[in-house]
Amino acid sequence: MYVKRFLQLFVVFFIAILLSELVVFGLGIKTLFWTIIVVSVLGYILLVIPLVVMTIRKAKEKNANDASNNQFGLVLAKLPNKITLAYVNNTKVYNSIVTFKQSKTAENVLYVVTPKDTSRAEKIATGDTVAISSWFVEATGLRFSSNNVVVDKLTDEQLKAELVAQPEIKSLNENAENMLVIKLTLKSVLIESFRDNPKTIEW
């Protein structure tokens, strides 16, 4: 990111100096004093305007991302922490109702805990395709769903580190370190309701 910004600033600076020199040459200015004044004023104007534009664009992108994240957080706050988890195993589709916990550090990350010795755990652990859908609010129809989910079945070593970084996982089960913990990273979600048009949020 910093290399990209440096290159942008260098290009803007180079163009500003070049245009300033062309203006001085076009106006036929010969004296050093007026050359310095014209180059300084034009260079400053030509340098500042692109910087302001880039800053505004960056701020708009950040605000858009914050708004998207805030909106998903508000949706989760209105829904029970249960989802239907659909997964494919050996070409067969299975559905399970599971309780999830949202990560405190990444809004698009959900954790699911299930016993290791169940058939559901075995099917999920060997599956390769997952989709989720939430409960819905009866009055408004508010719900979310996603078929763009990255599934990580945490190994014992990964789980130890994750429990330190994300202690909220234990709120799903105090014995989480001895269970199968699945990390669901949502790349996009579809939010729907009776009142508003469907909206997709991407990360």
C-alpha cells in the first residue's frame, strides 16, 4: 500500500513540475525570480489538487467499508445466533442447525463448535462446500445468507492459538478445546427483508 502511494505521489510531483516548466517556457519567462514564483505556485496547485482528490476518495472508500461492516453488525444484533449450515459430503447435501459466535476482531468471521465424534462433525470435516442462512425476524423478514464461505476446520495447534486470540469461542462450549471448532469466513452475505431491497455486502 505504501509503495503504491509513493508511486502515485511521485507521478503527481513529476507531472506538476513538468507542466510548470512548460507554462514558464510558453510564457517566455526568463528571469530566475519569476520562474521560481510561477513554478512554485503552479507546482503547488497541481500537486495539492490530486492529493486532495486521492484523500477524499480514500475517505469515501473507508466510510463505505465502515458502513457495510456496521450494517452487518446491526443485522446480527437483531437475529438469534443460530444458522442453518448446509454442507456437501460425497455429493450429498446435509443441513444442520448450529449456534455460532461472531469474532470480536473480524465481523465476517463466525465460529461453530460441535463434538468431534458425531457423524455431523465427520461430514463437515471432510466436506468441501458450505452455505449458511440465518433465522429471520418474523415482523420484518430480516435475514442473511451466504454461499461464499471459506471453511477452516481448526487443528489442535490452530485451536490453541485461536482460543487465546478469540476467547469468546468458549462461550459456545467451555470444553471447546476438546471439540471440533469450525471457522467460517464470509466473503459476502446477502441481506434480505420485507421492507428493503436485497443488499450484498462483500469483504
